[in-house]
Amino acid sequence: MDSQKKDPLYKSFGYAFEGIGTCIKKERNMKIHCAAAILVVIAGVILKISSLEWCICLTLFGLIMALELVNTAVDLQRLQKIQQQVRF
């Protein structure tokens, strides 16, 4: 079996939130998505949308943010491969 001890669960969540924070700080598209989400929330409060509509909005916010994080990870992986090829 694996002889290395895994980090506690709270550290894993800490790493995940650190990655999300870094993505929000450094990625232009993620900033745009966050701004759009804030505007939709403000519009939802003003328009008094229903609970179902809030659930739909929150689900879509989560999906969009998750896909943006995946896109960022794929882009970084491609960039690393290109940098490795240039070195050799």
C-alpha cells in the first residue's frame, strides 16, 4: 500500500480554495464570470426571483466557475508542455 500519509481533509480544502482564489486573482475570464454572477445576484434581488430560479442561477454559477477552472488547468498543462519542448 501507499506508505505516504495523506494530508488532513481540511488541508486539502485549503489547497482547493487557494487555487480558486489564485484563479480569480490572475485569470481575466474568471474575473468577468464573477462580475457577471454578482450582477445577476443583484438583478435577482431587485426582481425578487423565486427559489427555483435562485437554485437554477446558483447551479449555473457553479458549473460556469468549475468549467473555467478546468479550462485554466488545461491551458496551464499545455503551456508547461510547450515550455518543456522549448527547453530541449
